[in-house]
Amino acid sequence: MTNQKLYHAHIEACVEAMNACNLSYVANLKEYNLEKLCDCIRITRECAEICSFTAQSLSQGSQFAGEIAELCAKVCEACIAECAKHDNQHSRECIEACRHCVEMCKDLIVAA
């Protein structure tokens, strides 16, 4: 079985979280009160990058899949905590996608 098939659901969760984080990042940049959103802008961007890296690593069959998934879960949890401070649709969608990614990453950590 190829690595992409083995980790298909995990990769999908990472890509979903990456997309939600990117959408939230862009939406936050369009807001008027950027000072209030500074931390959220930073963490959603960072989370998107880590989720992208995780998906790429899993698809390539990295020997560090467990460690990378652990980092991804940690960053997603930080993103959830920050997005929870903001009451808007894109933050709620980001939280939902990141929660799913955390679940999938934790599943991968246990399996690794």
C-alpha cells in the first residue's frame, strides 16, 4: 500500500485545516482592526504552513510521521485557542477543521 493511500484520511484532514487557516488568514487581513487580530493572523498563517508540511511529509512517507503529526496537532491546538477569541464564521470554520486535524494527528501519533 502506498503512503498516500495509507495516510489518505490524515492528509485530507491536514489539507482541510490548511485551507481553512488560509481562508481565515485572508479574511482577517481584510478587517479594519488588524491590531486586535495580529495574533490570529500570525497563528493561522503558521498553522496553514505546518498543515501543508505535514500533508507533504505524510504523502512522501516520512520516517518522522509521528513527530511531525505531534507538532501539527500542537500548532492546530494553538490555532483553535486563538480563533476561539474571535466570533466570526471563518474563525469557527478554522476551529472545526483544526479540531479534525488534531484528532487525525493524534490517531497517527498513536499508530506511529
